[in-house]
Amino acid sequence: MSYSAEPAAPIGFDDFLKVDIRIGTIVEAAPYPEARKPAIKLTIDFGGAIGRKKSSAQITKHYRPEDLPGRQVLAVVNFPPRQIGKFMSEVLTLGVPDADGEVVLIGPGLAVPDGGRMF
């Protein structure tokens, strides 16, 4: 994936509202050695109507599976599920690149209730 410094084309606020970004807590994390690129399988609890969802995340440079449960992360919850090898990823866990292009997870600075929508 390319991490261009150029901004994306402008969109309207209504377009932004179509992307449902929620906070959830990682409840399970396991290595995913079958993935083409090193990844970790996550189960994230969004609470309420969304519940628990699975995600495959290429976050192995900065995170170990055993350190992730209990961590809150942001994820897009309204993309269609995506097959990642033999694993069905139901949400897109969000991150930003560090100086080397490796993923750093996005989460709140304080604990917040699971399921809250980003605004």
C-alpha cells in the first residue's frame, strides 16, 4: 500500500458519514501465519448491536498477540466482509504508518464505551 503525502480529493460531509467508524475492545488475538504478509487475527467487541467482529491486521512489527486483548481500537464496521486467505475479515481495523511505513493502531487516549461512533 502506498502512503502518499498528497491529500485525497475533497468529499462532502455526507460521504464521510457513510463510513461507520466505531470503537471496540480487542478480546482475542492470535498469529495468522497462513497470511501472505505477516498478520494477527483479532476478535473485537463493539458491544450493543454490532457485537464481536473479526479482523486480520498486518500489525506484527509493533504488536504481539498476547499484548493486544483489552486494547481499544477504531475500525470501519460497514465494509463488506473480505476473505483474507482462509480467514473472513469482517471489519477494517484502522492504523497509520510510522516513519518506516509499519502500521500503528489508532485508539482513544482514554477508555470509552465500546460501540461509540467516531465523529
